[in-house]
Amino acid sequence: MIKKFVYGNPIETNAVVVPVEVSGDPIQYLSEIEMNGKIIFNYEMENDDIVYGLGEANGGLNKRGAVYRSFCTDEPNQTEDKASFYGAHNLVVISGMINVGFFIDCAGEVTFDIGYTSYNMMNIEPGTSDFTVYVIEGRSAYDIIRQFREMIGRSYIAPEWAFGYQQSRWSYMNEDEIREVVKKHKDAGIPLDAVYLDIDYMDGYKDFTVSEERFPDFPAFVKEMREEGIHLVPIIDAGVKVEPGYELYEEGRQYQLFCKKADGTDFVAGVWPGKTHFPDFMNTGARMWFGSKYKSLIDCGIEGFWNDMNEPAMFYTEDGVNEAKAYVQSFDFETNDPSRFFELKDKLTGLSNRRKDYESFFHNMDGKIVRHDQVHNLYGANMTRAAGEAFEQMAPDKRILLFSRASSIGSHRYGGLWTGDNQSWWSHLKLNIKMMPSLNMCGYLYSGADLGGFGCNCTRELMLRWLGFGIFTPLMRNHSAIGTRRQECYNLGDTEDFRSIISIRYSLIPYLYSEYMKACMKNDMLFKPLAFEYTSDNFARTVEDQMLVGESIMIAPIYEPNAIGRYVYLPEDMLLVVFKSSAVRRYQIMRKGMHYVTAAMNEVPLFIRKNKLLPLCRTSHNTDEMDTSMFEIIAYTDVNIEYTLYEDDGISKDYNNPENFVSFAIKDMDGVLGAVSNKTIVKLSLF
Ligand code: MIG
């Protein structure tokens, strides 16, 4: 049951696709306080209420005890105190005696104080008086989330090749470097499906250009890589370089497609290309125009993109630099005033992404002029939309890979996301684990973090453990920053262990893809907190570092250094499978309760639920070579069970074709359980 309450005159966010009638009743559950013309909502929580939601946010699965601010922010230093990351996902769901969800449909900033100021009080503070609140009632948090997902529409569906292992690094400078990356993976027998092109592939950081010096015959190179089984995935930045003669710049200027300052001139920020204009993604024409530009790369054979810097991130503006300069000049060495010294420092470190700059430019929302900060959270989302809608036109029958850094609910229908600039820290592996279910709640199913960490230097052990979790995330990409230790697997010591772990992923892809596709089509989650299935288990309710992945398995990733294993809580009897490689495994039936499970750093444990089965295919070097005519089945059951594997060609969009649903069954056959399927079952491991 969803009720809609409109405040003021909200800007259309495009988040909701199933219309809900405006309720005539006063809002329920929330009390309102008016302060300076703005409304703050209060909700009183019970001691053991859990608050789910907020998608790409800091902290745990339960969001209690902290303040979160939805304001898309380029935050490469994701320490525990940070309130804003790259996404703005304004859904919170209370789970307890009362189960209720609130979606604050708002284009600008919203602050959630979830028991920080006062432990049992949740305050929700939209930064404007124009927004919509959806109040969702349901039997459980999970039920509320399913209703919410239905309301916001089906999630973006990625091509199956994007479930392969992907290698990225900011600083692959030219064709030869990429050839080397591919060759070294091949030589080490490490499967690989994609290599990313970061900003250096462009000519002078100009969107939709390719440096001729670094890539003399780009279409031929794309083809060469495709023949090696590799997809190249170029980055597209939000900003357009100011450079007379550059087509994108000239067109944007001529047709008034850039964001403007109050005086009507095009707004300028300093980003990678130097002086940069921001396309006005809030404008339909600008979206169509920018979207159409992806065609030039698609025509070169490109089948996937990542959209970056679309918060939008700004290094500086002229105003900011001038203010800082004036401050520096006025700073007198003789005056020993500590507060002025700290201000001096902040003037310089605070040059990037200044609130003042976000307040100094405007969008033309199809006739309505809106100041940027009022629609800040929609900017990146509308860049994703621009690309997604263009792909529908250019390649209506083909899935193009697309994911973005900035996002806001609604953009989940056009693309996935990656969680931006994390660090090679164990705490960020843990953050990645805890964030996945929350992202799913908000509709982001094709998602993942930079495996191994983007900033800082990764260690062999951290990478192995991170991959041990990454083999379950749809986006499985190793990405790192220029200047950090090279963290391609072959640069972290003996490659055997990496090969083994990544090979597990390739035998899991049919299952993962199947569960992902079913989750997309049924507006469900791929990563589920234990509490969503084991509803009457009070301990399962508190577990944040284990989760269900699809219907058959539970995972309990290891995220501590020097660990030889970890404690795992089993909400029911399960079959432990410890993978040493795709083919080498050990099994153990474990009873409900708490256990210490050992897994060396080159091993990955997973748990098969009681009366469930897991189909595995033989591992392969890439998804092109994946053979899904034969399966091995691991099942933990003593009764008849069934599993429906969703399988299609991985690239077209005929999702509902009945042929896509393949049945696997374990059946009693004259007193013995055996496997039945249209597929060849090469082995049944029955427990
Ligand atoms: O200012 O393109 O999050 O993945 O490698 C940094 C360079 C810009 C930020 C992205 C990161 C990417 C990097 N970009």
C-alpha cells in the first residue's frame, strides 16, 4: 500500500513510473515540524527497529546511528565520517513492530539523521519545500522494498558478457599497453572479458574523440580485441572541453545546450580538459544531443560505456580561484593568527565541488530555468538517461553496457553504477559487502565496487579476499588509480591463486546471471539480507556481513587481514562448499547455528541452502567460450526439488521467451534421487 503526499511544487524527478494518486489524508507515521519555511519530518524508532535503505551510502546495512546527506558528491576519501557519496537514493525502510518505508522524491539535497542526534529519532530534512513523500506500508521490510521497486520500474539489464572479469586502470596509455594487459592475463590463464579505457584514450580529454597518436586505427583495434574475446569499455566524462573548433563544444554553444550562469553565458568549471562546459542534462534536447554522440564510438565496435564525473565534479571555478588568491594575498606572515592559517588552507583544499559554485549555474528544464543546486542529484542520473535513451534508438534490440558514477533513483532503469573512488583498505572491502543489498533495494542491480580498491596500494592478500567477494557481484572489475601500485593480478605475485578464484566466477556465471535476470524481471533483489528470508530468526536479523545471493546460496565473505577463516551464522542447516578453484572443492554439511569456517586466502566459501541446488558450468577463458550445454549440479536435499535457470543469448532483449527458462530437478527415481534436465548433467554431487 503506497500513499503519496505532495509538498509545494516539486520538480519532476522521473523516479516513479507507476502513477500513485495523491492522498487527501494527512501524512501518516511522520510528524512534521516547520522551520524557516522548510519541513522536517520526525519518526520515532523503537529500540530494536532496523532502518534499511539509502543505496550507495556509508555505514552498515542498518543505517541507524549516523547522518546521511543525499547530495551527489565526488568523495574519493570515503572515511567513516562521510555523509555523502556519489549517489542519492532517498529510500528508508523501518523494520520492527511497525514496518514502513519512506521515499523522499526530491531533486535536491535531503538529510537523514537516523538516530544520530537522538538515538530513537529519525529526522528527514529535505533541503527545499518542494518534494513528494511516498509512504509505503507492508508486511515486512522486504515486502515494502518489492512494492517500491515495482513503483520505480524495472532495473537496467546488462549484457551477459559484463558478468565476465574486467580489468581497468587509470593510465592504460595506448594500444600496446592494452595488448600487454590482455596477453598477460592470457599467459597466466586468468579469464578476462573486458578492458577499460580511462580518460587517456581521448584526445585532450575531449569526449567522443580518440587520440590518433595512442590509437591510430581505433575500429581495427576494437575488432582485434573482440577477436581476442575482449570488450573495450571507454569512459565518458560529463564535462565538454572549451576549445574552438571542437565539434561538441561548437554545437553545444550554438544550440544553447550547456548550463548557464545568471548572466546568460555558459558556465565554466576546471575539470580534466581544463576549461569545461557542462551539458544541460536536465534539458530534453541536450540529452538527445549528447546521447546521440555515443554513436561515433558504437560505430567503432564499442558495446559498453562508463559515465564519470557527473555529480558533476569540479576541480575549481574562476570565482573560487580568485577568492582563494585574494585570501592568500591578504595573508600576512607576521600575523600569528592560527584560525586565519587554517582558513588559508581550507581556501585551497576547498576549491573543488564548492556549494557556492553549484549555486551559480542554471538549467533550462524545457523552458523552466532552475538553479543547479535545486536539481543537483538529477544531473548524473540524466546523463545516464541521455545515454540509455540514445541506445534504445541506436540499438533497440541489443543491450549496451552502461554504468555511471553519480546516480539518483530513476537512473536505475537506464544503467548500473559503480561505487566510485574507494581505497585499497580492508574497511572498504567491508563497506562494499554491506552496500550491495542496499543498492539492490534502490534498484541498482548491475553494480560493484573497484575491486582491490581505487586509491592507495593494494596487497596480494587484500586483492584475493576482495576477489573472493567480487566473484559474486555483477560488475566484477579490478580498477585502480594512476600512481598507485599496479594491481592487475599478474602484478601481485604468483598468478595461480588469482586464476583459481576468477575461474570460480566463470563456473558460477550461469547461476549468477540467471538470478540477476530473474531479480530484474521480478523487481527483486539479487543480494538479500538474511532477515528477508529468515523472518522469524532474531539473530539473522542482526547479521550484516553475510547475505543470500539469489535463491540457492548464502555467502560469508572474509574481509580481515591474516584471517584463516571467520565465524558464520547459519540460519538453517546448509552445505558448506569451499572452492579452491572451480573444480577443486571440499564439502561439509553444517547445522544451524554459529560456526567457525576456515578458508585460506586462495579459497572461497559458499553455502548451499537446504533443499536447494546450484548449477555450475565448466570454467572458461571468457564468456564467448562459456559452454552451457553441460552442467554439474551440487544439491543439498533429500526431497524432490527444482531450480529454474534463466538463460538467453545474453545480448538481445527477448526476455520473456519461454525457451529462456530451463528446468533442473532432483527427483526420486525408483527410490534414488537423480537429476533431470534438458541440459546434460555431467555430474551430480548430492548431499
Ligand atoms: O578525477 O578518469 O572515479 O574511476 O579512473 C578522477 C580518472 C577521475 C574518477 C573515477 C575513476 C577514474 C578517474 N576519475
